[in-house]
Amino acid sequence: MVAGASIAGPALAHWLRRRGADVTVVERAPELRPGGQAVDARGVAREVVRRMGLDEAVRAARTDTAGAYIVDADGQVLETFRADDDGGDGFIAEIEILRGDLSRVLYEDTHDGVEYVFGDRIAELGQDADGVDVVLAGGDRRRFDLVIGADGLHSSLRAMVFGPRERFVRHLGRMMAFYTVPNEFGLDRWLIDYQEAETGRSAGLRPIQDATRAMAMFSFLSDASEIDYRDVPAQKRLLRDQTAGLGWLAPRILAHLDDTPDFYLDQVAQVVMDRWSSGRVGLLGDAAFCSSPLSGAGTGLALVGAYLLAGELAAAGWDAEKGFAAYEQRMRPFVEANQEIGRLHARSLDVSRSDALGPEEWDMDLIDRAINGLELPDYA
């Protein structure tokens, strides 16, 4: 069983099915969630998409962003980044796709051969040497050989098996919000981002496939590491409070806050764990090693991790201990490089710090390891 049907869960289902396993995916939400931030596939993650046979489908669903402008409060362009910079692995990736759209591509690829259970969740779990007994909140009782938590930063499965979230979640001092708005701003394939240097706040607009709409983006410093991520009205009040007085187009973008169908706000955080498995239960994606949106690598880590986890479990003859250990050994250095990128980016945006790094001070070797620093085995 896999808990979570966003990106990591369906990606893992794809590879487990190809390795010969029967897979059930359980998702708390009643259906696939639309929208969300734009996510990237860079370097080795792009190769995983190709090996999945989904390169054409993913490219067809991408935002097709041509580049990005960094502007001042008057809309004057300060910096320009293009999608083909750095071979398509730069500030704007060659493959940029809304989280919800990538989730849909992965679901459509797998739903015929995978059992999906929406509107339910794991309520109880117990394991022995031979399997895992699961009780769903809806009352269904099932037994599985393995259970994988791919249920995100706020993973319920992680808390159930490994301990409370406070042990593993590291807040990076920032909040981010995303939601779609009418494209009344003349956006045409170019992302626009405004950053208020004095406060560390930012507002942005990103093009999406539906040219009549755009994705709004906000970011602000915050020490509030605890927020009810299911209380949307409280989240909207927080966003309004924290962005009061923000310049550029921020007031016009905020005017659509109550009309959007897909609002999302959460802390910028990482998950740091000593190990990602316990017996026959393992973790994948943000549940195991969230690198934060500031790393630009969360989706890539999920895709690569799914490929490695399924491959190593199958290569170990479905021996949980051996398969989980091999997966972690291959994956951990790649995770650590991307988490370091996330921490450095958070530091560079914190206007209260005197040791923030400028663009010219970034470790290019670290960036390369975070994008390409893992050799994908060619599993039989």
C-alpha cells in the first residue's frame, strides 16, 4: 500500500507495477487536487520521466514558461532569466509543470493497473515479520507486504510509525502561498517576480496553460512554524496580514483571494530523518526528505526516489530490510545536496542576516550534485 496520491505516490505505483507488484494507493482527499506551485524536472529527474515513458505527456502538460523577469515596484525589469539557460536546468527549468497537472499525468498513467482509494486514510497500522495490517478510517481492514508513506510534509504515516513531526520537520523561517487568478495582467509565457528588499517579502505571477488565468505566488518571512494547514480561512487572513502594504501588483492579486478555487499556503520547511524505514514501512518524497520549495527539487527527489525504491525492493527479492537499505544508501547523498541548496536559498532571502550569499558566491559543484549527482541503475 502507498499512502498519498500527489506525485511521489503515483510515481512509485508506476514503478512497482512495472516490477510486478500489486499496488493500492490511498488518498485522504476525495479527488486529485488541482493547481499548486509549479514544479520542475531537472537533470537526473528528467531522465526518470523519460524512462517512465511519460516525457511526451509531461511536456504536453507543462506551463511552457519562456523565462522570468525580476522587476521593481514600478514593474521595471531588473534581471532576465530564460528557460534555455544552463541547458534547461537554470532558474526556469525546461520542464515546469503545475503540481496538480503532473499528479494528473501520473494518475492517468497508472489508474488502470493500480487500485486507488480516494477519501480515506490509514487510521491504524501494525506490522509483523511477514506483513502489515492496515485499518482505514472508513473501516476497511487490509493486509499488505509493504506500506510506503508518500503523504507529504505533514505525513500522518510518518507520525504514526516514526514519531511526532517536531522530531523531523525543520522550519526555514518563511511561508509561501499559491493560487490561480484571472490573467488580467497581460501575462504571456513569462513569469514576473517582485521582491521587496527591505522586508524579504515577494509577490509573483506565473503563466499556466490556461492563458485566461495565472498562478499567483507570495512569500514572506515568518517564525510561525505551526499553522493549521487545513484551516484555509485562517491561512488567507495570515496572508493578508503579512502582505499588507506590499507594492507592485500585490493589491490587485490579493483582490482575487476569496474567489480562487485552489488556494495553498504552508511553511517552507525540510524533513530530516536518520532513516526512512522501520520494518516493512518506508517513506518517500516530502514525507521522508522534503527539501522545501526553495531547493527547486522536491518533485525531482520524489521521482528519483520512486525509481530507486521500487528498483531496489525488486532487486532485493522484495526483502524489505535489504531493499530499504539499498534505496537509502543510493538516495541519501542526493537528498543532502538538495537540502543544502534549500537552506542556502532560505539564508539568501533572509534580510535579517548579514551572512546571506550573493549569486556569485553559490557553490557550483554543489548545484551540479543537486541536479545530476546520482547515477541511475539500469534495473532489469
